[in-house]
Amino acid sequence: MGWGRAYFAVQAVAGAAWWVAVFTIPLVRELTLGSLDARLVAAADIPLFVVASALAATLPIRAARPAAIVATAWTALVAIAMALFATVTTEAGWGVLIMAAATGCSALALALLLWGRIPTRWIVAGPFAFRPARATATTRMLGALISAQIAVFWGLFLVVGPLVIRALERRWRLALELSASAALAITVVGAIVFVLAAALGLWSSASMAIVGRGTPLPSAMANHLVVAGPYRLVRNPMAVAGIVQGAAVGLVLGSWLVVAYAVVGSVIWNYAVRPHEEADLERRFGDEFRAYRDRVRCWVPRIPARTVSTT
């Protein structure tokens, strides 16, 4: 709960500072509010965002929770309204990003105040709960499941999502202006990185199916602990491949927001999904997984220490 209160305290101070800047610095007002009447927005936002956040940080916990709910709900409403306004008018794009970030952080802080934790278990519940693949599944069946996963992942997260983000980035006038030569160089680098990351992902999927008799899907996980292929280098090569692919798509599109989208995805996966996945692996494979976890890093391959000859 302490971290939740601390966040709302920071949000209250930051919100107050932002409103001071809005009324004293024309550029801040233009970038974050566009042509909106700052006085009308402030009349609602200061009590429902700034004051409510301050109350969530300072009142006794029972009174702080309603204040936190008000602040979070208002922040989400403003983020949606700002997104619609910016999409229609091409104004206040930075205001959208600020409020979207505040909405996500407020929601996390609210969870800490309500439950004392962030309920990440919800992410791996229901159809996303971890289950081993059927022991009778054939290699062809596993290959079909992996192909379906790749098609959905690439279609949604590497095509549709980035294209929507790129379109909004341009509409909200947040795109970086690059020279033709710089844009071409970044595109070429992105394409090369994407191909390399895709090869890593396909290699990882093949290792999961052949050695583990399963798939990267949570509903059809490996029946055997996979420590071969790319899994000798890092514990989660599929996640590494997916995140790098997302960033590479951002480079190809020339979109810093798509790169940020990939980075945010990596943070969510690392702190919300990975702990549950590794807890499941430890439960099923015990000492074998613990030894593997101690030997192989999650993200960065371990470089063997060089031995110096003293002949």
C-alpha cells in the first residue's frame, strides 16, 4: 500500500506542476491541451485529478481508497477523451501520452491500495492458464499449434498493433522528422534485426516442439524441460525474439512509439507473466528447473570467464 500512496502523492505534485506550466508556458498548453479551454478543463481536473490524488496519498486508508478510485476513473476518462480529441483535431498529442501513462500507473497504484498487490494472476487465468500439451499430441499437431500462434502473434502484435500506433503517432503529430538517408538506414537496420529475431523465434519454437513435446502457448506447454537449442543461451528466447521483433518493426516503420510499445510489452511480460511461468516450471520440474535457472540467465547470455594460462 505504501507504494500506491507514494505514487498518488507524486501524481498530485506532478499534476499541480503541470497546471502551473499550462497557465504560464504557452508551449506546454499547446502541446498538451491544444485549443481546449484550459480554464474549463482545470475546473474539473484539479479537484478530480490533483486533489483526489493528494487525498489518496494522505487520508486514512478507508477514505483514501474512494479518492484513489475517483482519481483513477477520471484519469482514464480524460485519457480516452483526449485520444478522441487528438484524433479528430490532430492537437494535444502529448497530452494523450501523458494521460495514458498516468492511467496505467494510477491503475497499478489503485490495485496496491485495494488489495495490497497487483493481481497479475488474472493474466494467466482461464484460457491462458498454464497446461502441458497432451502427451498424445503428434509433432504435426504441435507444429500446427505453433504455426497458429505465430500467425496470431505476427498478425496482431507485429502488424495490426504497430500500424495503428504509427497511424495515431502521425495523426497526433508525435512522429520524429528524419532525413531520407537516416530513415532509410534505420529501416534497413530494422529489417535485418527483424529477420534475425524471427529466426530465433522459429528456432525456439522448433526446439520446444521437438525436445519439449509442447509449444510456447500457455495452454499447450512443454512436457519436458527444454534446455537445448537457444534455451542453452537464455531461458526465454521466444520472449526475447518477440520483443526484439516488435522493436525492429518500430525501426522499419520509423516509429518511436512502436519501439516504446515493444519496451512496455517487455516490462509487462517480465514482471507480470514470467514469475508465474517460472513458478509453474519449478512446480513441474523441481530441481531440474532450479539448476537450469541458476545456470542460464533470462535475458542476456552468460559469457564464460576466460582462463589465463600461466605457462
